[in-house]
Amino acid sequence: MTMSINVCAAEDSAADTASVAEEVVDAAAEEESSEEQIEDNSEETDAETLSDEELSEDIAKINKKYEGMKAETIVYIPDVLNDEYMEDRFGSSNMQGYQLLSGLNYATTLPEFNDLSKNIITGILGTEELGRGDYVKYIIRKLQESSSYDPVELYIADDRSKELSQFSSLSCVAEYTSDNMEVIDFVEKAYETAKANHEKAVSGEPLDDVPLMVLMINSPKAPDVIHDNEEVYNKYKVLTSDYTESKVAIIFSNLENETLTVLSNPILNGISDSGNVLMFEEIGDINFISIPPLMVARVKKSPSKGDAFYLKGSTIKRIKTAE
């Protein structure tokens, strides 16, 4: 399947920001020059010293004249995006309504969110140097923090490195495994859960209080394990096509950055086509989705840690992810 992909240009935004900064500097210089002229004129025309009462009256007049005016806040993308920054700028770092923060958009400096209650598939790939693992751990922490008001049942299928074993005892974690074969059990549970939730929704029963079941599949081999079991693969297909808003989400958090063809594992092709993939890679090194060379050429700056390219729908957005 061929997708029409656009890239949000962060460079134009950066140029605009630089232009604004220059205008601010010029304005400040003019204001300083004006103040110097006023001071010089004051010395020539009036050498009297104002009394405390007169000074207070002048200050009151100036405050009244400029009442309600304030300096414009300059927004920026931080080197490290964390809870403190989100709280200072947006008033909260909490995940609400299963809206997971993907990161800040470099072009707009505004948050990009991933609605786990509606996006049944999320793909994540890339290098540790650029922060894939840190972002995966951030997801788990946010699921745990929000579980008191947005209930979650998290199933972690780790790889042999047991990268995520430190989270196995969290209250939101229903099961943890580093055995690839147990992924089959997770998919079957997800299918049964989604089917039951779907039937409730069809009958008019609300799902507001039903926990969101999240499968975090952190093993690159898991897609092949699922596909090789015909019965489980058929359930996976129904799960990801018919039960897409049934309080189940699947996060493939450690995908291989491989080139996909029509002969590739259809699970991987489905993830690529989902329009919900984060890639912690240089844009020219991304193989998992097809990016036109012209778009690659438009991105001049190499990514730093925490930077990712986010395929959201049919648009690629450069973002700073949280950690």
C-alpha cells in the first residue's frame, strides 16, 4: 500500500522565530536610545529632584497607562522534554482520557497526542541513542500515574534483554513476560476482551469504567510469532479491524527498521499503514515507511536525543518526545 506523505517543515518556523527575535532586539535598542534622549533632555531642562509624593504619583500614572499589558512569552522546544516543562508551560503533565503525549511539534511547538482508546495500533522503532527506550519507559510511567482515574491493565511482552522488567511489579501491570511464545496468550486475551467490550457497546452499555487493556510488545520477534500461529493471527486481524474502539490498544514498542514489501509480514505492513508510528532515526535512515527523497532533503538538522519523526495519519511531523 502506498501512502501520500507530507512532512511538516520545522525550518520555516525556526526562521520565523529568528525574525521575531531580531525585531525584538531592534525594538529594545530603539527604546534604549529613546530613554537616553529623554534622560539628556531632562538634565538640560529640569534639574529639580522629584519629591517622594510626586514620584509616587508619576509611577501610578504610568502603571494605569500600561495596565493590562504584558511581555510576550517566547516558546521553545527544550533539549529535554519532561514533566516540569509541561507543567510550567501547559499547567499539567498528566495523561487525561488515555491521551498519551507523543511530543512537541517542532513546527508549532504544540503537543501532539496519541489517543490510545481509539488508536488500536502504535508502532515505535529506532535507536537507543535517540531515545526509543526512554520514551517507552515514559509511556509505562504515564500509564501507571493515570491508572487511578483512567484504569489500565498493562501486559508487557519483553524481549530477552528484559529491558522493561523493572516495571513488572507496578500495580497497572497485569502480566509481564520475556517469553516470546506468551505473546500468543496476550493476543488471545486481548481478542476476548475486545469482543466482550464490543458486545457491551453494541447493546448500549457504556465502557467508561472499563479498564483500557494495553499490550506492550517490546520484542522484535513477536510479530512473526503471532503471524506463524494461524488461529491467533486470525484473531489478531479481527481485533485490529472490527474491534478498533473496544478499550484495547497494542503498542509495538521495539520494531525493526526494515524495508517492507508485499511479501513482508502483513502485521508489519499493517503497522506501517496505521498512520501512527514514531521513528527514532535519521530521516534518511528510515526504511519502515517509504519517504520521498525530496522530503529527506528538506530536513537539514540531524536529530538529537529525544527527537523522533512521527507518522500521524499521512503526515510526518518532527517532534521532541518526552522522557
